[in-house]
Amino acid sequence: MNLKAERGAATRDRVLAIATRLFAEHGYDGTSIEMVLHESALSRGALYHHYAGKDALFEAVLEAVETRVGHEIAEAVKGAADAEEALRQGARAWIRLASEQVIQRIVLIDAPSVLGWEKWREVEARHAFGMLKGALRATKAVQDDHLEVYAHMLLAAINEIALLVARTGKTEKAERAVEDFLTRLLAGAPPR
């Protein structure tokens, strides 16, 4: 890689780190391009060379956060004995990760409204939702013609629990609830 390309990559990484922190602290609406410019010490032209605007910067931040989440969940399920255990471990890892302000604000709160539901779901399909569907398919607990619906229901339930954790801070209790929910779902038993 040449020096110019290395500097460009370093600048993009620095801007992403700054924007991630600002979007997490102030939300999409509360973060301005001027704030990013001020903290990064870049000119408007230099920033726009890398990102077409605030929406493009937010989408790049979301992609980076989703990529990190995917890596951390993949790491959490490495030692799983089978597909069902991997699904459980992945769900518990997501609950723990979703207690982070960055993930709450960027992934769960702002992304659907900033990107719109369809674009957000497209990003999710490449990351968390795609992993969840794959894990659910691997359990063989759900028929293929119901897989999409079950995966959406499971993601909705896990995300709601993650938001509950964000409000209450009761991560352990939420993890136990997810464990019980998944056990019952995979066994074909109705939740209590």
C-alpha cells in the first residue's frame, strides 16, 4: 500500500472513531458535521472526500459497529457444542453487547429511523440478522418455510430485551430470560 492510501485509511479510521463516539453520545440528530470537523481537525472538503455527507458517515459508522458486533458474537460462540448452544451463546453475547451505549444508540435506536426500515434491514441482513437466521437454520428446529418469520420474531424479542437491559441495567436477568425463551422455542414448547 502506498503512503497516500495509508494516510487515507488512517484518516477514515480516525473520522469513524470520532463519529462513532459523537453519534453514541449525542445521537444522529444531535451530532453535526461541524462537531466531527472540529474534533478531527479536517477541512470540510477532506471529510467529504471520504464521506459524501452525514448520512454516509452514519452508515459507515453503523457498518463498522455491526462488523465489530459480528466478530464478538462469532468469538462468543466458538466453543459451542452444537447449533442450539451456539444460538444461545450468541443471543447472550448480543444482550451483553447491547448494553453498550454505542450499540444501543447507533444500531437499535437511530439506524432504523436514519436509514429507513428497508435499508436498516439490508444492513442487518449482512450482519446480526443474517447470523441469527443462519444459527436458527442450523438448529433445524424451524421448518425452512417458517425460518424468516421465526428469525424476525426472535430478533425482535432479543432486541426488545436488549433495550430493556439498556433501561434497567439488569443484564443477568435478561440473559436468563433469553435462555429460557430459546430453550422453549427450540423444544417447541410455548413460553410461560
